Amino acid sequence: MGPTRAQFIQYAPAALAVGALTAGPWSAIAAGAAGAGAWAINASAPALRSLIACGITATGCGIAAHQVLATGMNPLFALGLAVPAGAAVLAHHRNTAGELPAALATTTTAVAAGQSSQEQLITAWWKEFISGPTQTEGRKLIQAGAGLAHLALDAGDEHVSFTGIITLPQGQQVRVKAADIAAVYQIPVSQVEMGDPKHYAPNALPVTVHLKKATAAPEIAAGAPTTPEQLWAAHVAIPEGAMPGTTLALTRYDGPLDWEGIATRDRKAIGTVNLQDLAGNLDLETIQIALAPTDKPSQMGVRVMKEHALMHGTMLSSVADELSMDSRGYIRLGTYIDARAALVPLAQPGSGARHLYLVGGSRSGKSGCLEQVLLSAHKSSIAVILSSPQAGTIAGARLAAYCGDGLDEAMCALRLAYAMMLDREARYRSPAFPFTDPLILIVIDEAHMLLSTSSPYHAEAKAIVEQLTRRSLKRGIGVVLATQTPLAEDLGNSTVIRSQLLIGGGAVFLRCAKGQGSLVGANAVEGAEGIDLSRIPSSWPGQYQKVADRDMSGLDTEAAAGPEDGTFGLGYLLTPGSQALQFRSLHLDVPPASLAGNLPPVTVEDCDAWHHREAITQTPMVDQRGKNLVGSLADLLTAAQQGPPVPQQRAQTDPAAPSDGQELIKPRILELLRQESIPMTAETIARKLGTSAKHVKPRLSELKKRDEVTNENGLWRAA
């Protein structure tokens, strides 16, 4: 193997000096050849000048020494001429010593026939720990045979990375993980990027490994970051931030606490964003930030508000003219964060009715939303069948054509709703919307009290609601179902009910209790991925200070809660084919029922199911095992004429039931209420009569229908 470029530059003058002493004048030719060789191998200009100077000196000394010896002079004179030649060689060595490292590095790269030393080291570690064959006996490989092909190294001043393709024989699948590679090269997992297996062959997967990653320091002016873009780059876009790898582009700026923008991640989905983490990064309160997903998964709309845009709300009385259903079947339920009207569908032209799924915990504004729906239905000539297991919670109950107030009566309302669907199916074999009959809305409040497995009506209610959500839309019957959480338990663990509600209409998500409002995992809803309803705050910023400023003049019994006193009605609205957007329902500055005037409720059509409603509502629609739901109107009417078997069987098996029959309980109830002259719950009445509450509640319902007793918020008194 010949001398390297660096060796030639350094040691050619020494050889030239020796040759000059022996070759005499011919050393001039040798000096010229050395200079030409140095130029041909691209020596640097300083090295070339040093080489020429050294060659001239050595050649001159050689010619003089040769003449001394030829004339017979003392040889010591010729030997003395070797001193300047040696000095020239040493000077040349010093002149080129500074260029040796670069020359060596260049030479190493230029003469490498295969891989560089760094590539060889990368390959050696890969074989030793991942693919084999390993040099260490007994070492367990990550995946034998998973070689690294097409290795390419990218090295710079502040970064070193390599790319390649993990390859296996045909028929095998790559099982090497990013964590495995990170452990081998002792780097964080975030510095290993692997291709998506869905887009590549099973036995060939590209990989990029950043052995040394340049720190992406944000371009920030002197001092602390001030602009939203700088704050975003310094705190949000960093690996530990709420949205790593994103950049912010402002679309509106009215101050450091009032701006809008688009966060973008280069060709990668942003995914789920933790709103609390984002608020912490920006040093804001959670309620001051609103996110709006876009059509692109790599972008997310961001809005920062000094004062929340929905804090002051939209008054119900100010939009009374917008509450009726429009030509597309939509009603106004509230206002979006960008001040647009928030609309939900109750019907679809040419198709039928629409469902509505409503989720919200205590003090979230759920009852207010239902009262708005009742008012809009009344203004739109839609008949309502109300099922409210928790008595006295819906102030607009008088707008319903049929109201089931209380657990037992709520179940009666469900039976009537199912009977109406069976009746319309019998009359409209080939439905053509719109019908001559009115649209019907089945409003089920606190549905978990009927559907949960702990409910005495669980099996029957679950069977009826599943059939209603599946079959009622084309018959002009929609279901509005409200629960306190999005958990499956609130719907009787029925996946059918929730999927049919979401497919058949919109959804409203309000604040829920902690740990019960997450729309992820099994509770995920398409279009509302990653939302945690328990993170919606219960109060606006500064509310705690208002509470601390006390007024000791006594309770103000005439004051009404304003929209600034809480976040009730604040949540997310999901409509068909869109993303869930932040909105707030209308603020009930006036009772919704007062806007209906003195008009009577919209009634359902005159049909067999409505004629026999008294008997139908008392007739269980499943057998004693909770199965075999009645499938036709004829079967239902037959069962209704035979009378309800369940109370009779319970009377025979319940030792606490009176022996003289259930009918004799009614006079005793009336006598007790008249004697006590104070309102009592059904449980109190049952205890005083020495019987079970399940026998008293149906009799109270019958007495209420005869106007012999009244019910206010679950308390019964004689009329």
C-alpha cells in the first residue's frame, strides 16, 4: 500500500535532500517532479509554497556539494552543505504540521472503500445487540436476522444521525421497537423515528436515529419571551410542553391576553391536547383558552381570552324569535365561542325526526337545556312525551302532551312512547315524511334512573329505549335523552342506545363530576375525541374573590343568578358531520314556559295508542324475566285489556301488602293526607300505612290523574 497524501507532503522533501546529495544537478529534475506531484494531489497553497521553497534549498545545496566533491576539495565542506538542506526540511515539517488532522480526516473519508469508521461502529453495535451474529456468547438478541440495510450517516457540527431500513427475509415481520434501538445506542426514545408498519412491507421498515440532536432553541429577542409566538416556542412547542413540535401562526392579535391563531405540526397529527397543561405552559387559567379542531389533524385552532367570550351569555328573551325550528329542522340551543348561533337538529326534511344526546352533571345547565328544547318543540308544533324519573325537576313540564313525573310515571311515559311508535308503524307501512300527524319528541330526563342496572325497570326501559332509538326516526318520533355522565353504566351498559343517538342527531356535553366525564377509551365519541368534561370549571376567573367579598345584610330572596355567577350551560356541541365546538346554552333570564303564552300543549294524533293510554301505561311490555318485548300494537292492546299482572303477583307475594286488595289503599291514602294536612313523600305515606312504597306510588299516580292529590317536587298532599 503506497504512501498517503499526508505522508507524501511531509516526507518528500527529506527524500529530495538525500537525493540531491547523490544525484547532483539531476536533483533539480527531482524537485520539479515533487512540486508537480504536490500540485496533482491538491495540496493546499501554504503546503505547496513550503514544498517549493524546501525543494529549491535542498537542490541548491545538492548542486554545490556535488561541485565541491568534483573539484577534489575537502569532503567536510560538502557535508557542511547538508545542514541548510536539513533545516529546510524541518521548516517544511513545521509548516505542514497544523494541516495534518484535516488531511488525515479527509484521507480517511476519501480512501474508505466501504463504510466510514463511524458507520462501522454503528453497524457493529446493531449486530452485537439487535440482529447478530454477536461476538458475546450468551447475549440475547432483540430480533435475530433483522439487519440494517442502506445505512446513511448524516453528521454535522451539532447533530449526528443515521438512516437505514430494517430488513428480514420474506415472510417475517419486523419486531424491533423504537425503545429497543434507543436502549442500544443509549439515547431517548424520542430520538428514534420508525416508519408506520401500515405503509411498508412487514419485512422492511425504515428507521431514523438521532444519535446527537441539535437543540432547537427558539429565536427569542434579548430578555424573556414576550410575543405569543415566542411564548409558544419557549414553553408549548418544547418536548415537555402540551403540544410538542408545533408552531403558532397568529390570525388575530388584540393584546397578550386576547389573540387567536393556528398551531401546526409538520406532517404529523397533533392528537389529544391536555387543556390544563396548555394553560400551565401559557400561565393562564383553563377557562381562558379554547381549542377548535380543524379539518386537518396536523392543525388546531387556539384562542386566548382575557375574558371568556361566553361569560356574559345570550339571554333567552333576546332570541325568542329564533327558537322555532327552521326549514332545515334546526333549533337554536345557544351560542358558539365565535358568537355564531349554536343549532341542533330536531328533524330532517324528507326523512323524519332526529335524536339528541345530552350529558351534564349537577349544576351544569342540563335542565335549562331541556326546558329550551321543550319551548322550541312547543313553538314548532312538536308534541312532547316527557319522562322525568326525578319528580319536579323540569319547570316546563306543562308544555308536554303527556308528563310522567316520578320514577313509576316516567316508566309509564316510556310505555306510551313505544305504543305510539307501534301505532304509527301499523298505520304507515310505507312512511312518507312529513306525516299528517305531528312530530313527537320523547324527552327522557335523568335516564340513568330508569336504565341503570340498579333500577327496578332496567330490563323494560332498556328494551324500549333501544327500539325507540333504532326504529322511531322514520315514524317522525325523536328521542332526547339526558344523563349525568357519558359512562356506559348510565345507559344500562347498552352500546346500541348511545351509538343510535349519536348517529341519529346531535350531542350536548356539559360539565360532569371529576372522573366521570372523560370522552376517551371506551367512552370515546367521534368528533369529540379527548375531551374531559370534568375539566370544565364550575366558575369564571375572579369568582372566588366575589365570594370573599361578603354582604352581611341577609339573604337576598329576590336576586336571580346571572350568567357571570357560574359556568352553567358551558360545554361542547356536536352536530352531525362536524367537530365538537365550545358553546354555551341560552341563559334563562325568563322562564321558558312563560314565552309559550297560554296556548295548550301540542297534542298527539287521535289514534288507538292514545285512546288506550291509561291501560297501556300500566301494562309492562316485557315478561317477568325482562325479555320478549311486545312487538306489535295488537299484542299490546290485548295485554292492556287483560290488565297488568305484575301488581297482582306482587300483592300475593308481598307480606306487607294489605289483604283486602290494592284498590282499598286509595281511600286510606286520601284519609291520611287529609288528616295530616302536610305534604309527604311516597315513602312516608307507605310507612304510615304499613305497606311498601311500590304499592303506594301507582295508587298516588291514579289519584293524581283524578285530581284528588297533587305532587310538588315529590311531596304529595290532598287536593
